[in-house]
Amino acid sequence: MCLAVPGRIVSIAKDELLTMAEVDFHGVRRQVCIDTVDAQVGDYIVAHAGVAVSVMDADTAIGALHDLELMTHHSEENEH
């Protein structure tokens, strides 16, 4: 099972073959191919296996990140 975490595009670089973006996934930065979506710096995306699969509107992405933060906090409280 895969958990889709929204990431915000920080920068975009294009070479001869691919358009790659540096994407910030809640503090973790990864390189993602964005040739499959129409996205710009500042947009939120969902990626799978290093390839962007969709663009999310900012309100939905921020809400999802908030919900994930709440679940993490709740889980950590229950471990103690």
C-alpha cells in the first residue's frame, strides 16, 4: 500500500530528456519527474515512484498535510 503525501515544487530543471522538479515532501526533498503533469514552482503534487501523478490545489494539500500531522501526533501519544 502506498501513502500519497503532497509535496511542494521548490525548483524545476529541464534537460534533453526530462523535466525534473525538486519537491519538498514535508521537509524531505526529492527529485521527481514532472513531464506527466502541468505544474509550476509552488504547486503541490502527488508522486509515485519518482513520477508526478497529479497536481493538488494548495488548500487540499495543506489540509492533507495537517491531517497527517494530527495522525502522527496521535500515534506517538498512544505509544507511551
